[in-house]
Amino acid sequence: FSFFGGLPPPAAFKKEKGVTFPTVDEIPVIKPVNVEELSEDVRQYRMERARNWPTKKTTEQKEKEKEERAARGELATGDDEVRSARKRRLREVLARQRELGHFDASEEIGDVDGDGGRGG
């Protein structure tokens, strides 16, 4: 097995030199991305990611929105509700996996409810 696809390793990786660092000639040049050449969906994805990047401003905005939703009563107030929703979704996924014959995948997770696999 070779990391270099059967080619000899570059000079920076030869063992007889010991620990070395690549020279300027061996460091690949990273070209900047020309956004105009990207497809439209990739440009939209990049713009969306840039808008939602976790900066101080966006995290403060999200925290403010969360507080407003909690004040209006739109947020779940307890972890129990979130946990039960996740368990319910996991049961659905595992049941679907078993229907499709993926017993190994669904059995690895095991007993979701803690009732011995009886459901309920």
C-alpha cells in the first residue's frame, strides 16, 4: 500500500533524511476560488453559510430570537419533550430499517425505550 499511488514519495517524505519540512517548491500553491465560475447552487450555499457563520453578531441574534420564542411560548421548555421526540423518531427509523432488512444496524442500537424491546 502506498499513499502516493505507486509513485515514489516526494523528497520531503523520504525516511533517510529524518524529520524534514517541505521546501518552498514542495508546498502546493492554493489558488483562490473564483466565485463567478461556481454553479448557482454552490454560490447560494456559500452565501447562506456566510450569512449563518457563527460570529458574535449572529450568535447574539440567535440568542435574542430564542428568548423571544420562549417568551411567546414557542420553545419546548423541558429536555423531556426533546428527548421523547428524539426517541419517537429513532423508533420510527429503526422500525423502517428492520422492514428493509437492516437488522444488524437496527439491533446495534438495541432497546430504545428500556422496556426490553417490547415497544410501547
